[in-house]
Amino acid sequence: MNYPILLENVDFTYPLAEDDGEEEAREAAKPLFSGLSLGLPRGFTFMVGPNGIGKSTLMLLASARLFPGAGRITILERPSTDFLDAAVDPDLEEERNRRVSFVYQNMEFETEFPLGDVLELVAANSVDPAGAARRYADLLDAADLRERLGARMQELSKGEMQRAIVVMSVLYGSPILMMDEPVFAVEAHRAEQLFAYLRELCRDGSHTMYASVHDVELARKFGDSVVLMHSDGAVEAGPAEELLTRESLETAFRAPWDTLYRRQALYREFLNKTALTED
């Protein structure tokens, strides 16, 4: 299979911080990934696994925001290491972004311009301007943002901000889009409405998207595929209906079914306390 992103024998360990104590240093020295080989599927794929297992790190590696200590990662058949200097080379950064873009958890965006002007500017400078123009109205409806086009970004609630950033990212038009917890502050019905649109967008072949979520039911309902990360370090990718069974999830999380759902509810509550959520 021709995967849009392929990881081959990847090792990754976070570097030690100067102020790490002895215990922290021992923990930090453990590889987060060791010999990881994985093909990330096309379509709409969800990253699922216990908190702190490395979902965000995997996405950062797969989008050339972090780089492996050993092994090889290719993004649309190009080595991720081609973008090592993207942080200091604006042209290379743009080249990387036009291949794979990233929505970070808790992203903020401030400007004196209203949201509508910002979205129109992004659409005009899209990788695919014609596609952005064609999708613009439907995206606004899917994200339920029409009534907020006159507001500045800093005037939006956290949930509105998250929806606006997803819309901007889709309008920008990179063939691959990574999203780290993109809807944790979004009301459930709005999150489902947005994900339903993104799933159909991926199914027309124009985009491949990956999203980490705390809510397994979102992944089960809207994912074409899933990357399931286990507590013991194992990582597997496959169809959502095959990997998101009760048995597979209990094995991955090392927790009974009822306990697993209580954990998810507590984690959502924690995330919401760190941000202003939707009314």
C-alpha cells in the first residue's frame, strides 16, 4: 500500500532539560518510540490511546515538526529530514506546510481583522485556491461560524476559536492535515457536525487528515481508520471498526470498559478547565 506517511524503524527520545533531576533524567532517557514501523492510512484517521502515551509526539514526527533519532519518515515520499531547517528558513517552512500542516492543541490567534477577512485571506493564498473557494460556504456551515464572521479572533470563545482554526487549516489546503485535540472545547453536536464534514472531504480524495481525540466515540463514529497506541508501547493502524472494539480498547488502555469511559470524562473536564469553553 502507498501510505501518505511512512515511519520505518523510528527511534525517538526527548532530550534532557538542564533542570531535570536524577529521577526525571532517568525517565526522560527512556525512548518514547523504539524501532517503530508504521504506515499512516489515507482518509480520516484518529489517534487513540492513553493520556501521555505519545499521540502528539507521533503526529509531530509524522509532520516534520520533530525528527527521529534513528530511522526514516517519509511524507508523500519525501524524507522528513529535508525539513530540518524549516524553523529557521521561511521558504522551507512554507514548503513543508504546503505538504502537511498542523493544528496544535490550545492554539490561539489574535488579529485586528474580523474572522471573515482572515478566512478570505487564507482562502486566497491557499495551496488550492479553487478548492478553497468551492468549499468555503460549506465549511462555514459545518463549523457553524457564519454569525461570527464579524468578530475578531480574540473575541471568540475557546470552542469558536478551535472551529475557526480548523476551518483556516482546511482552507489553506495542505494535502495532509494533522490536528491535536482540535475539538475538546467544542460542544458535542458541533464537534460531530464538523467531523462529519471533514470525513466526507477526506473521502473525495482531496485530503488526508489525522486527529487525536480523548473521546473514543468520536473516533468510532467518524474515523475511516485509527492509530491505536497501547500502554505497553505497541502501535497499530487499521480500520476503525476493527481496532475500536471493546476488547481492543481494554487491552490498549489496560482498563475495564467502565473505567475507561470515566477516565475520558475526567480528562475532558481537565481540558475544559484549562480553557474558556463554549457557552
